[in-house]
Amino acid sequence: MKRELETSLHDPYRPQYHFTPQRQWMNDPNGMVYFEGEYHLFYQYHPYGTTWGPMHWGHAVSPDMVHWEHLPVALEPDEHGAIFSGSAVVDWRDTTGFFGGKPGLVAIFTHHDTVPGSDRPRERQSLAYSTDRGRTWHKYAGNPVLADEKHHDYRDPKVFWHEASGRWVMVLATGQTVSFYTSPDLKAWSLSGTFGEKEGSHDGVWECPDLFELPIEGSGGRETRWVLFVSIGNNPAFPEGSRTQYFTGTFDGRQFVNDNPPETVLWLDCGRDNYAGVSWSDIPQEDGRRIYIGWMSNWQYAQVTPTKEWRSAMTLPRALSLRSVDGRLQMIQRPVEELRRLRGAASVWRDIALGDDAQPWIGQEAACCELIAEFELQDAREAGLRLRTSASDAQEQEVVVGYDAASQQLFVDRTRAGEASFHPLFAGRHAAPLRQDAHHRVTMHIWLDRSSVEVFAGDGSAAITDLIYPADSDALRIGLYAAGGQAKLISLAVYPLAPGL
């Protein structure tokens, strides 16, 4: 463990407080469930290489979603195929009969192989269960429990208990739609509905759905709405690559109905590197949060990013809610409060004038930190921060996080963030819609790690997640800027962050 810690601390791209595999390849988060004081995170894992390969379920646990313990591989390929994405639940009522009347953990996942005698892919849903808090897993002898040969893409089951109907519900990606199934025991499933034809974005294959109920802010918990996540696979015709959309609506235990017109597209994150995110199951009612985490990469370039012994990380865990904005419900996401445990003492700056001739450096350098900055735009065209900036005034390397007043957009510009030669579409500027407040002010909440930046604004209404690969490890300066007029930094707090290992 000591050797691994030292290796991690000296790896220039290894995140210090985002989850990564100890080694080799990782993609989608899977099987996220809370049970007996532990958050379980499973994930798509190839233990024999740093690119995608025969899928296993890697496994880690945490008491707080910040400090993780790596556990042995949970699920390995077998006679039914590789282990693709899925979910896990606590079977509190022992509906499966696996646990002798006690509660236990059940994983529901996709088995992937080919149709015998052909090279046609085949995907079917299967079960595994654990009677020892997830340390060992037993595959159900009756696998697979759900199959439908008419679907080429038939995967990523997300399962939950629907209290009102007294049934398990599965939402499953089925090509360019999602399908809903119900079951009394997680073994026998019946189709109850489908959703998605001509709804939302169809830029790529639909994957990794999730369905859950969220409170509407300001209602005191009295008003809720159902939210459906659908991730969109990479399509070379679209520069954004893989990303995640969401729908709000109603769900009666059998069918989802969209609140918005079919052509409405709502994106969860406006950066390039938040995909396949799903939420934790069985977080205690007294906690009350819906928390999700995403894979911090993009299928455009995920297999060629410039890391060596490991590849890929997860986003920060984020608590979700809904807010009504101009008559439409909008997703709100905020990093979980547990991350505050990583904070060191804050350095604070206030009331700094900015303009074309006033772009100061602050007296602090950082590769891993949390920043909370409030700007007053005045008549400036844009204003913001320069991060991971070169030590020389030539500014050969920098990540710009700013606000564009004319377009009313928060943005991250990684055009000159460092290494980008591994893919022609990696460098670029990515923006999210965001209004200034009544005082022409914008507050940015920024999480900077060794190879990523996550930016939140509008009290969680805007989010941008981007990978970065600084070529100069000594490029640590933090600068302030405004362009096209005058602006003012109202306040900036910078918290150094301890490694979350």
C-alpha cells in the first residue's frame, strides 16, 4: 500500500481525489449501492490491459465516497460471456430467496457474448448475489434471467424497488429506446413499457439508463418529479462524442411520460468528459440524497489518453435535485459535502479590479485545489481564471475558466491546456448556458485535479467536466483576467486538497 501511494503521488496525471483503478483500464460505473455503512462502487474493468477488453466488474468500497478501499474483482466472464454494465440493490425483503429471510446484495448485469454459430453480438441480463457484504459473489444458477433476441443492443439494467406498486422495476437500454420491466423477485421479468422513439437526442446508441424520483427545490419536499438519464454513445459525425441527456416526467411503475416536447434535449453536463453516470441505490431515507457519479472520459479518445499504467477516472460524486427555471425543471448538481474533509486552510482574496491592463497572478500555486470565485462583470466582455499556467509570462500552457457576458455562457477552454496530440478533437472550448444574477455577478465553484477540471455555477445549474493533461508539471500559477472592459473579483477562496486515498 505504501508503494502504491508513493507511485500515485508522483504520477503527473494520476488524480489525487478522484477515483481511479490501481492499474489497467476502467470505464462505466456499475452496481452502485449503499449497504451497512459502505458505498459500493463497481466498474467496467479490463484487468489485463490499459484499453478496453473482456469486461469484468472491478470493485471498491468507501465510508464517505472520498476515501476508497480497492477490493478484488467481483465478477469475471463465464460461459455466458463478458460482464457488461448493470446495477446492484439491497434485497431487503429477500424476494429472491437467496438470503434465508435476511437482506443481502444482488447485482443485475448484462452478459455479452455472440450468438452460437455466428459473430452476431448477444446481450442478456443475469444475476449474482453476495451474503457477505459484497466481498464474494455467487452467480445465479438460472442465468440469464432476461433475453430478447430481436434487440442487437440490449444492456445496462438499472433496477430499483417501486414501493407504490410493490414490484422491482428494471430500465434497460434497447437500441434507440429504453424498455421497462417489472418483477416480484428479480428473476421473472415482464415488459411494461418503452420510451424514447423520437424523444430527445439520438446522436448515438442509447446506453446506461437510470430512473429515479427527485424533489423540486423550494417545495419543502412536497413536490417531486421523475428523472430519466440516458447516455448517448459516440458517433464520429458529432464532435461532442459520448455524453448524457436527461428527461423529467412521471412514472407510474410501468411507463415513463416526458414533461417536455419530444424534440427537447437536456444535457446533464456541458463538458466533454462525463459519461455513463448512474446513481447509488439504497442510500438511507434519513440521508435523503440522490447521489450519482460518472465516468470521466469520452469514447472519442478514451483509449488513447496519455496515461501509462492506468486509464480513466470517475467524476466527483454529486448530489442531485430539480429547480424550476422559467417554467421548466432543470437538473441541479452539487459535489457532495463529504469532499470538504479534504480541505486545507483557505487563502482568500477580495475586491480586485480587473481589465485588459489588470490581469494579476494570485500568490498561490496549485495542481489540486478547490476554488470558489465570485466576479462582477461590469462592462467586460468576459472574465475568469487562468489555471495550471506556465511559470513564464508567455503563458504557453493554461486552462481558462471564464464567463462570456454576451453569450451568457460559462466556459472551460482547454485549447492550450497541455498534451492534446493524441486526438484532433480533444483541444477546445466547452460552454454551458448561465445567467448573471441581478447584480451582474457570477460565482464559479471549481475543482482542479492533476488531470481534470470540474466547474459548477448558478448554484448547481451549470456543470462542465473536462480532462486536461498539463505537459509542464511546474505550470501551477493561478491568474485572474478580464477582457473587453472592466470587471471585479468580489472574492476568491482557494482550498488546497489532501489526497483522497
